[in-house]
Amino acid sequence: MSIRRIPVLSAATMAVLLAGCSGEVSIGTKSLSGTTIADAIQPEYRSQTGIEMTRLVCKSADGEAGAAIDCRGRNAKDIEIELGGEITGVDGDTVDYRWEVVRAFSPGRLYATAAQRRIERAGGGRVNFVRCPARIEIVAGAKVACVTVTRTGAEIPTELTLTDLDGGFNLRTGSVRPAPSPPA
């Protein structure tokens, strides 16, 4: 069975992956603390995505053009986010910068739940659960090996091919493998 585009995450959740952001922050020294960077980026992230960043930790950066910005965090949708960027200019105590999401990871349970619902809606029968890796990097074209377990305990190899950065994927199932026999 092949099923096209299953939305796992809202478009707003991952829209920030397609676009960076820039801003400016005022400092009184020649460096930016990680806290200052995180405090500046969090409202920009929320403004772009409509999703709160529940945790964001950034490394301190030199307050000069070309200095790297490096942050790790998690948003309210439980997506792990890695941000990167750079200081683009300094004018007195005002620092201009740009940042973008460079990597994002979803809990596998989000994809597993969406795959299970889709299989059941497509007439694939009642499914006990779909098991996917605990953590999935969100990369268009990535293949993710999962397993669908039926009510009888039979296992069906299930492959997800991520189609975009919004959580869409194609789903392909293989042949049913019988339920494991109990030990003799």
C-alpha cells in the first residue's frame, strides 16, 4: 500500500526551517552572552512559527562581524532544534545578526501515530501500534524504517519517506510477517 503526504507537524511548526531570521541586540561589551542571544532569538522564533521555544541554550559569541551563533533547544511541539548563524555587523553597542534552523529532530511517536491513523483510515485494518525510531531527523528524502503491529501480533515492515520539512511523508508497507511463536 502506498499513501501520499501525511501531515505530522503543522506547516507553521516547520516553516522556520525554510527561512532564517535576522535581528539586532544591544550590548555594552565586545561579546554576547549565550543568554542574550537566546533571549533575542526566542521571540523571533515564536513570531515566525507561532510556537513557543520551551528551551534554548546558546553559546556566547564575540561581538564582531563573522562571529558564529550556535544554539540548541526544544519547541512546544517537542521538536529538537539546532540553530546556527552569525553576527553580521556591529555599530557601537548594537549587534546585527542572522540565524536559521540547521537541524531538527522529531520524536518518532509523532510519525508512528500519524502512520497508524492513516493505515486504519485507508482500510488497512485495526492496528495495535506502529513502532518507529525514538528520534527522527527531519530531512526531505530520508527513509525511516518502522514496523506496524496488527491486533494478532503480526508485524508488517513499514517504510516512511519524508517528503518535506512540514512532516509530510509517503508510507509503504511490506509483507506481513507472522506473529512470533511463544517459546516452547
